[in-house]
Amino acid sequence: QELSSKMLEVPEGFVVQRQVSKIYEDRQKMAAGGLPINWGFAETLAYATLLFEGHPVRMTGQYVGRGTFSHRHAVLHNQKDDSVYVPLANLFD
């Protein structure tokens, strides 16, 4: 529960794309038990759990950041200024 909450935090003033915002809303419902957990959220939870346990995780490939398949979204892009935020890299801040 704590990991999922931390993964779904977005920095103040960070504007995500409308579709990504919907994915995050659904993931909050999944974390609360209101929706079944889908593949993308399960995958992200698995990575977060490995990081929490102290295991290094390396994700590679062009689709990690782009979220081409509408499930991963490991890198969020700010629609205001093109800055990026990586939730998995900020789990322990």
C-alpha cells in the first residue's frame, strides 16, 4: 500500500498528459481495491518491490520512457515545460 501510494505521487505543479492522468486515477483505485490490478500496475509494483528490497533494477529500451503500449509510463513528461519525472527513481525521497 505504501509503495503504491509513493509510486502514484506526482510533484506539485507537474502536468501530466490527460491519458496518463486517467491511468494514474485508475491505479489509485486499483491500490485501494476498487479495480482489479492490471498488467502495467502489477509490473510497476514488482519493480518497486525489488527496489524496496535493495535489488537494482535496470529498464532499457525506447518504450520504457514513451509508454507506447499505454501500460508502463515509467517516465512522466510535464506538459508545461518538457521536464521529466521518474516515480521509481523517487520512491525513497
